[in-house]
Amino acid sequence: MTDILNDKNAGAGNGLVRDVAARSKVYAAVIRLQAAANQADALEAIREITGNLIGSEEVAIFKLDNEKAVCWLYWYVGIDPNQHAYLDLTREPALREVFSGKIVFASGHGAEKLLSINHPVNALVPIVAGGATTAVLVIFGLLPQKTGLDEVDREICEVLAHCAERAVWPHSK
């Protein structure tokens, strides 16, 4: 055992441990969303995943209203709903990318103005149902100890994009 600890290649084992830990976080997100019994549980799963795995307690889901070209606030945690009642698609170029199915992340460390609102945003995650983006999950601020989203956080956002439809459409599988 001492030989393993003193081996100059033992540092490679640390990378393996980090990789297993990262895979575990992504797997936990998938399992939690798939285990959601109903819409309320799916929304709670999103709160748990964004809070405990990604590190944000400021999130919201906006549902697309094609007729009015807006996204209406549907569900939120940690933000003022009076300041974020809707997002105007005509004023938000980043949302065009999201509704084409792409996740949009803030570049660099920390949040930036991905939206025209007065609140920094770290990610815009499409929620895909039936092959189409029908809502967007907005990840606003991060916990103080987080400086930005890392690669694992980005993978968890991919999971949210493709496994969170029950939160918006309760009769989805």
C-alpha cells in the first residue's frame, strides 16, 4: 500500500477519482429526473439538481408562447417573480439559439448578461418535449463558492435539457 501512495504515477489515480465523482453527479441527475413521480416531483428534482449539483439557488422555467412571441414565467426558486414575469423573444437574441435546441452558457468565469434583464445569467437550457424546445430553464446566480459552470455542470445541463420535460408537461414519460 505504501508503494502505491509513494508511486510517482499515483497522481493519475486522483484523476480517476475525480472522473468517477463527476460521472456520479451526472448519473444522479439522470436518475433523479427519471424517478420523478409527477410534475411537482420533477420540479423539485430540478431544484435539487440545480442547487446541490450545479450550485445555483436562483433558477426559473419559462414556457414558450409562440402566438405572443414571449416566454412566460412558469416556475421559479430564489428570484423575484415580479422582475421576471416574461421574456420577450424579439428582445432576446440568445433565446433564438435556445429554441433551436442549443444550451447557451455564460463565457468565462461568472455570469454575464445573456438576457436583457438586470440579473446575471449563467445558462439558458432548452427543455425539449416531443423533439421540440417548449420551455427554457434559466440558471441565474451561483452560490458564492462557485466562480462559473464547469464541464460537469454543462453535462448536467444536457441532462436537464433532455430529461426535464415532465416538469413542464406533466403527462410526458
